[in-house]
Amino acid sequence: MDTIATRTATFTKWMVGEGPEMKGTVGGAVGEGAYEGKVLDMVMGDTTVVAAEYGFKGSAHDFKALVHVEQTGLHAEITGVVIDGWSKGSPVHGSYDEFQCSHDGTTTDCWSGSLTIE
């Protein structure tokens, strides 16, 4: 039986230009690799609500998840489901924190956190 740690992928992501595409890096249960995602819908407010597709392409596992994100301040909670790849059909949950990071020769808002496949 898998433990939570063996099913938790980590990520650091940022927007590509003004979006909606996102890029970044992944680790944890999926192994080191690339993050690719896309914002599908976003409603800004005291709590910003986002619908997005998260893609993890790790050295051990690949998967895509359709997620619902609620970000208040610099912290967000994530829920969703794996729609393709490793553990397709499984629910996911996680969180991230927003911060500034350097990538691709620039410094922008970035988000770092984890996503656990249930």
C-alpha cells in the first residue's frame, strides 16, 4: 500500500508571460521533471478562485489533474481529480504558497506547493 509521501508530488510554477499557460518544475513522488499547466478560468477577489489543468512530467510518473484552487492572500488550497496518466480517476488535494522567484532570466510571482493523489 502506498503512503501519502509516496503519492505526493511537489511543484514550483509560474505564468508564461501574461498566461494562461504555466511552466515550472516538479519533484517528490513523480521524480524530478517539468510542470506544464493552464489556467482555464479565474475569478479575482478577496479569495481568488481558479480552475486549471496541472501537468506533472516527472522521471518516475506523469499525470494531469483538473483542479479547483482557492487562494486567499499568499496561500491556496487545491482539490481536483487526475484526468490522465498515473492514477487516472483518483482525487487530489494540496496547497501552495505564493512568493517571488527567478526563472528564465526574470523575477516574477511563483507558486510552490504539493499535490497528493488519494
